[in-house]
Amino acid sequence: MNASAPLIRIDNVSKAYGSVAAIRDLSLDIARNEFFALLGASGCGKTTLMRLIAGFETPDRGRISLDGVDITDLPPHLRPVNMMFQSYALFPHMNVARNIAFGLVQEGLRRKEIRTRVEDMLRLVQMQGMGKRRPDQLSGGQKQRVALARALVKRPRLLLLDEPLAALDRKLRHETQFELMQAQRETGTTFVVVTHDQDEAMVMAHRMAVMNGGGIEQIGTPRTVYEEPTSRHVATFVGETNLFEGRVAQWLPGGIAVQTRSGLSLEAACRAPPEHGAAVALSVRPECVKLGRPTALSLNGGVGEIIDHVFREGGSSWRVRLEAGDVIHVRQPLGHGAHPHERGERVFVSFAPESARVLSR
């Protein structure tokens, strides 16, 4: 076994249902002991890709290998892969311990071994002493833990999680995210989570793949994908952003000047500037936009009116309509500055050229 080689390798895989292409020539490597997220909107292909890895679907073209072994045509029960479904699918007539042990019983393990593994899993998911309870005596979060324990007790090389937190309320989702991260660290199992929730992927994953139209738009760490999106789709799907559409009007030292469709002249830092006249978009995250008074050093600024002001967890958010007509989203953390900036107020907004990401696609 080559420890540096990926655990899962997906090589030019395609899958269509009739005339609908769900996956298009997709290639992807997932490392050992990695918590990886497949992120995208409904219909992007993420669930199909997960089902291909699990063996519930067979690709039309391409190969899938696990630890260097081709598993493309291997049936699901022969793959060292387990799956945790969104519905949890617990057996209502079995108690917690028997639910967790079900797969081990099917494999014919000895009772002592089964009991030891079940007890280990109950400790892992912090449900010691609850093995005799039935599913209808559990909360939503507890059911989720039992489903996780049942998926991990067979010690799979890879665990697939299909929208695992969708059925939980917001507070419980946040708590369970950290529990899943801890379980992944303690077991060393490679986790692949399929989700449409950007926050979920950003919190839990070591790396994430943003999918769109059956392909992958961008792969990277959550921070890289957020701070350095490579396309308009990624910039707008992962978090909130301000997108300024325009054309390259001038090359500058270390960047470009862009004339936007609304007539704004904006500067952006850029290592490899597009050609003069090329259509581009500038992506600027709301937390990079400043509210205040103009100074002699202000760039990319303009006067506007606050049309909305809301308080969100951890800070305030504003929408400002500039005189040119653009609506700019601004976000500042709690306690930032003394001025509350209320609706109807005239303000000056600006951002640094280094805060703008130049997007050519």
C-alpha cells in the first residue's frame, strides 16, 4: 500500500440517465483519512457521484478505484464502503445496540466481538448506557448518532454521508458537525459528505469540490475556495459576494482597471491580467467592503444610500444602492466601529483592489 496514493481515484467517469448527463468526464482523487465534501445545488450530480462510489450505480464510461484496486463493476456489498443515509433507516423493532450490531451479525462475527465493537461505538458517539433504548425513544440527534455508529462499526475504509444533518434543527446541526469531525479523527476513516449546505461543508471538510452541471468547478480547502473562487458560479454559490460585471479597460502595475456595465471604474489586483477588452467579473466578499467617509487614499468607492440593515449572528449586514444603480452587500462583525449606519443613511462604500477576485469564467 502506497500511503501517499489517494484512497479513492475517479478517472474520467460519465453517467447519463437517458438524454440527461448526470456526470460528465469527471476526475477526482480523495486522500486517505480525509474529510471530503461534495458541495452543490440540487441536480448538480453530487448524489449520482456518491452512488457511483458506493456501487449503487455503474458508470457509462471511466473507472473508479479504491486503494489502487478497480471497483468499477464491484457490487456494493463487496466494497469496503459504507453509507449513512439521510433518513437514518433505523430498524424500529430493534434497540440501539441491535441496530448498531446488525451488520456484524450478518457477517457472522462472534458475540463477544460484536459486543466489544458495539460498546466501542456507543462510547464514540457518547451514548453509553443507552443501548437498550428503541429508536422511538430517541431524539433526532441521538438517532443520527446511532446511524453513524452503525455505519462505522463495520470499520469501512470509506464512509459516505448523504446530507447527514438535513433532518436536524439549526442548533443541533452545529453541535453534530463537531461530533462528526471528532468521529472522523478518532477512527481515521475517510469521510465523504454530500451536501448543498455551504456552511456545513466549510466547517467540516478538509477539502471540498464544488459541483455544477455534472462536473467539478473547483476543488480546494474551504478557505481557498471562499477567498479565491475560480468562477462566477463558485463565487456566488459558496458564501455571499458582490459581483461586478464589466470589461478590462486598462492594465495597471500589479492589476487591471475594469469598466463595469453600470459605468463604475474599479481596480483589482491580478497576477495574470486578461487581455484588454476581455469580459470579466470582480468578486468582492461583503466583509471586504468598508462603510465610512472617503479619504484621499480611497479606491473603488462611491456614495450610496442604505436600503436595508439587518442584524445577523456575529454582526450587521447592509445593502447599499450606489448612485450608479449597483446594490452592494456589506458585512461587519459585532462591535466594529461606533456608527450604527441605519436605513436611509447616505454612506461612502469602498474596497481595496486586493479584495477583488478577477473571474474570467
